[in-house]
Amino acid sequence: MGLSLMLVVLLVIGLGFLVKKFNPNIGNSKDFKVIRSLPLGTKERLMVVEIDNKQHLLGVTPNSINYLYMLEKPLEQADIPVFAKELSKFMGKQNNKNNSHD
């Protein structure tokens, strides 16, 4: 029984790591898109976001978000891995179910 409990805990930790690693764009909407995200450290990253059809470079840390630059030449949106797409769909369905009960 202890072995199966450890297996489940390791599975949850592993899936959490994969979600963080692949960074699915769960929060995207039609007005705001995360085009690219580049981790610089454990909690710091550079992000290219698109707002009003203009792309902006942001520096994100745990304590702040800094505007760095507006891109003159737009970047293509990076392909999301298949696992991340499926996870986003699943999470979206779960969020819709949870919101309908409120």
C-alpha cells in the first residue's frame, strides 16, 4: 500500500513538472495571447505577448512584470506540444464544470 501511495505521489509531481515545462497557454483569449515564453531562471522569464495586434516583450519575475520592448517584426506563435494541448482542453472542461456549479 505504501508503494502504491509513493507511485501516485511521484506521478502527480511528474505531471506537475511536465505542465510547468511545456507551459500550455491556458490563459490565452482573443484579445491577449502569449506568443513565446523563455525561462531565464527558476522563476524568471521573458515573454512575448500580443495585445491589439502588437507584440510586446515583457520581463517577468515573482515580484514584478517589466515592459521591455515593442517588437517591430512580429513573431510566429510557437507550436504547443500535443500533450500540452490535450491538457489545456481537459483543464478547460474542468474549469467550465467548476464554474457552472457556482
